[in-house]
Amino acid sequence: MAEEAKKGPGESPELSEATAGLVAQLMLFLKDFNPTEKLLIFLWRFLYAVEKLLGQPEFFRVAVYGTGQKIAEDHPVYKAAWWLGFELARLGFDIVAGGGSGVMKAVAEGFKAGQAKFATSARCIGVCIEFVEGQTANPFIDKSFWHGSFWTRLHHFCRLSYVHIVLEGGVGSLLELLSAWQPKTRPITVGHVLDSSIIVVGDLYDLFFDGIVREQINRGYIRQDEVDMITRVKTVEAALPHVVKAFERFTAMKAAG
């Protein structure tokens, strides 16, 4: 103990090296970023620290993704999304949607009709992107959250939702699919529901999975078990039993603590 008491700061090379490394990182940080970038990086780290304190979600919610392009109400995709929203309301499940037009409007409209018919307390949550100032969500959203960035919006979808259903859509829908899928293949445990379910509906994405993804497997970039994390069905009617199974799994998880 006496020997330890006599040791000075200069006699601990490991500590000195660690301190020097931290100082070097700090100097690099101060040098290479402007004040706004420094603030943004700090906020990212703060968000990460807060999310580490959060557990798995308290509520079962189903996110529904699909095109934001305006489509006719008699279009098969619109009618399928409307039916899905209606049935999810019947089951009493909260849904999360984009708050815009197209599929986002159809699923919310069907959900609102189901709310009225079945007197459910389930809600339709809109996670919206603000393209122009003063933009409003479609009239069927119960609670809206607005984002000025696609990336924070995608993160919010993943934080809120236990099930992700992907209907027909464009770049945004594909991005939402990948944002829900990637954290399951490389779990970081923070900011995403790791036990979530992903259900892809219809034949639009067949070329993606049977072409690009299959070739990625052949080249060793993706494993088959990672692809098996995604359930592919032909219709929204076929998707619904998978949602119910996910709810049963969620309920068991909550009961187990």
C-alpha cells in the first residue's frame, strides 16, 4: 500500500496513454467540426444514452408502409390497405402510418372506420415528414409526430412498432423495409425493437428478394437466416394471422417481464 501511495501520475504509463488518447480525440473533434456539427453529434450521443435507459415497448403497435402517391380509392392497393386498417382496428391494435396520401391515407381511413364500428380505444399514430412549412397530416390520424429528416422519422417508426407491414410503394417504402430489417440482422440493442416482425405483402418485391437478395446470399453478403426474418405473403388477408401471432408473442414477453 505504501508503494502505491508513492506512485505519481507519471508512473502509470497505461493511464498516461489513455489520457493522451482522449486528449487527441478531443483535439480532433474540436478541429474538424464546426459548432453546429459538434452540437448535432452531442445530441446524437445524448439520444443514444437516453435510449439505453428504455426497455422494450410498453404497447403493441403495427406500422403499415406503402406508397404516398395519390391512388384512386377503387385501386386494389388502396382497397387492400383500407381493409387492413379496418381489421387492425377490429383487433384493437394501435397502428403507425406515415400520415400522407396513398396507402398511408387508405390504411388510416380504414382504421378510422373500424374505430367507429367497433368502439375501440386503439389509435392511429402518424409519423410524418414535413416537406413544406405548415403541412398537415391526412384527416384520419389521431396523433401526429412531425420530422424534418427522413432518418429520424425512420428511427421513430422502428422505436414505436412491433410489427412492420410493407405494402406496395416506392423508394420510401423500400427504405422503411430496410430500416426495420437491418437492425435485426446486426442488433445494436438500442432504438429498435429486436423481436419485431416484418411482413411484406404482394408480388412487387419478388424481384428484389428473388433477384438482388438471392445474389447477395450467393456472394456471401447475406445469410439465409437473415432473409428468413421476413415473412412474405401474397395478400393482406394472409398477413393478418402473422400479426396475431406477433401479438401473442408480445403478450408472452410482457408477462415474462
